Amino acid sequence: MNVLTDVWDYLTTAANWTGEGGMLQLLVEQLLLTFTALGLAILVGLPIALWLGHLGRGSLLAINISNVGRAVPTFALLALLVVADWPGTRDFGPYGRAGLATIIALTLFALPPIITNANVAVREVSPAARSAADGMGMTGWQKFRRVELPLSAALVLLGVRLALVQVWATATIAALVAGPGLGRVITDGFYRTNYGKGIAGAVVVAAVALVLEGGAALTQRALDPVPRQDPDRSRSAKGSRGMSADTPTVVEETDAVGR
Amino acid sequence: MAAAAAEEPSCYSRLTNEWFCWQYVVDRQDQLESATVEHLQITLAAVLVGVLLAFPLALLARGVPRLETAILGTSTMLYTIPSLALFPLLVPFTGLSATTVVIGLALYALTILVRSMLEGLRGVPAEVRESAAGLGYGPARRLLRVELPLALPVLMAGLRVATVSTVALTTVGTIVSYGGLGDLISDGVLTNFRAELMTASVLCVVLAVVLDLAIVGTQWLLTPWARGRATAR
């Protein structure tokens, strides 16, 4: 258990956190990467997925993009991008070495949970609610904006939350190809047999992951326009599955792809 | 010496460094084979451990509703931790070994499997379970003969998701030098060796597809009553 004291020493030494290449700088770098990629994926994926859902289409796209995202290792894709002539390892603004390659990989792996959940959410809005909207004389756009979007919001937000967890995990893996972010503390430690350092990096990465996930869960609850009980609870209530008129359910909550 | 140097440059020489190179596959067949075998072993061991742990946990969660929140909450929390952080966190306990990777991957698989098992068992209609009880089935026999077969499509869907993502995640095991094909990918990045990198990546995806098809095939064999009907998903 000697290594555990090394971990503690590394975490409690101020010099390891501050300065050039310190953990705080790497943390900020990885957060920046994560939210940039998440933003890009939302911009690209969400409109398409929502609109296809409104048209009642996209089920094939949703299933296939999840399957492909799961089968392709994040590490392999990052490695291919880094070794290729473009984008390679070139620096990219504040995102550090191999920044562009990392952003591309992160965005690609954020797309499956966002697209799948958003598409399923809109498609599974209850037909009764749609008919009611039609009966009230709503146009297609009004129906989408005022009925389908609010009713599907919870699941759409869940997709974004899963994507956030996914992107944070992938951003960590970027260190395996000598990319930016906190994962570098882990890889540095392990490659130089300084296991205390490597495990200390893992502790920080894991802690931030849990904080992000907790924050995302709270945000999701706050943003949901349709008040309801905890989605996890309502799903586990016996017999309620598939019977509720307003809450679409998705089959796999843990639909995140490779981490 | 000059003759050796002037030898026909193969497609994976430093000069050409092509992405796709069959000569590489032929020359390094042993290395590729042992990496693939290690990858397969780690993946299968992890999924197996995952199934063995998930099954009792799912039954427990179903039997004791109060435990359900705790079990699902804990496993979901584990799922949130990135793999590159989870493996190092296990190192103080299991060292730099394949066990570390297998346990880490089993924990991820567990999360997916417990959820799908609960979902599958819950999907069995109450009337069916009552009928089974009425026919004199005890809890154990009812589970094995009635509930599990009916839940099988959902269980298998979960198993497919868990297996395919485990194949992909095994590559990250390279952080403790047990990453199967991930070790080759890692070496490919380090030495800028495109053929190695591409071959290992492609083998990874192929492995995932083959295992996925194997599970679909097994399900087809196990559920003769479902044939001819549209598949669940």
C-alpha cells in the first residue's frame, strides 16, 4: 500500500497543481475541450435528430450510429487521426498538442447519445398528444415547438448528459496518443513507473467525472419544462413502463459508447 | 550489404509507411495472432464475470426494491468513471496485470447487464407469472422455465451492447500493458507505424462484429418460438 501514500503525497503537493503543465492547467484544458466538443456535437446533431424525429423518421440512423459508435474504439480513432497527415499532432489554439484531432474525435463520439436519444424522444411522443395538437389546428412547426419539444425535453437532455460523460472519458483517453488534458498525468505516471502520480491523476479525473455527472443531473432536472417525478424512479415503478401517456422512455439509459 | 539495403521496399517500410499493407499482416502474423487472442480472452473473461455478478444483483434488486436504487446508483456511478482512470485506480489492489483490466471492464459490463436483466424480467406480463404460479411453479422453476425465456430478447440485447463496448474498451488496457490489440495501436502511435495501427484497429472492429453475430446466432438457436416473427430490436 506504499503506492497509496505516494498518491496522497502527489495530490497534496501544491507544485503539482500550479504552473505550466500543472494539474490545474490540464484540468482547464480538458474542460475546455469537453465543452467545445459537446457544443459542436449539439449544434450538428440535435437539429437533425429532432427534425427527423418530428417527421417520424431516423430510427435506422439512430440505431446504426449507436452501433458504430460502440464498436469503434475511441483510442483507435484518436490514434488514426493523430498519425494521419491531417489533422495529425498539430497544436490547435488553446487546446494543446493534437488539439484538432482530439476535438474531432470527441465530437464524433458525442454524437451517438445525442442523436439517438433526441430522435427516439421526439418519435415516441404519444400519438394522442399529436392528434390533440392536430385537432387544435396547430401547424407542423407549432406542433413541433409547443408539443413535441416540451414532451421530449427530458430524454433529449438525458442524451446530452450521457454525451458529456462520454466526452470527458474520451478526452482523458487523448493522453494515450500524447494529446492534451488531464489524462497525461496518468500516462506520464505509468510510462515512467511513477505509479503514485498516475493513480493521483486517475483520482482527479474520476472525481471530476462524478462532479460533472452530478451537475448534469441537477441541470437536467432544472431545465425539464414538464414537471415530473425522478425519471429513474418512474421507470422502475412496476407496471408503469410504456403506459404513461406523456413520458417517452428509452430502452438503454446506459447507451454511452466506448469510454 | 548494399544488396540488402537495395531490397524491394515493402509497403510498411519507414519510407512508404502505407496504411493498408498485406505484407505486414503476413510478416507479423504471430504478433497479430497473440494480440487478438489476448484481446479475446480479456473481453470474454470480463463479460463472463460481468454476467456472473449481474445476474444475482439483478435478482436481488428485483426482490428487494430498497436495494434497487443502491445497486443501480452504484453501478451507474462506476460507469461514469473514464476507463483510463478506472484501470489505474484498481492497480493498488490488483497490480499491473490482466486481472486489473478484466475487473475494470467487468464493472462496466455489469452496469449494462444489470439494467437489461431488470428490464427484461420486468417485461414479463404479470398474468403470465400468475399463470405459472397457478400451475404450481415455485419461484426458482418459474424463473428458469417461464421468466428467463420470455426475458431472453432483452437480456441478449443487453449482452450485445456489453460485449461490443467491452471489445472497444479493452484497447485502453494498454495503460497497464494488457490491452490486446490496444498494445499494437499504442505501439503504432509511438513509432508512427501506420500499417500496424490500421490493422489492429480493423481487427478490433471485426472482433466486435464477429462476437455480436455470435450472440445473435445463439439467441436464434435459444428462442425457436421467436423465429419468423420480427426481431425485438
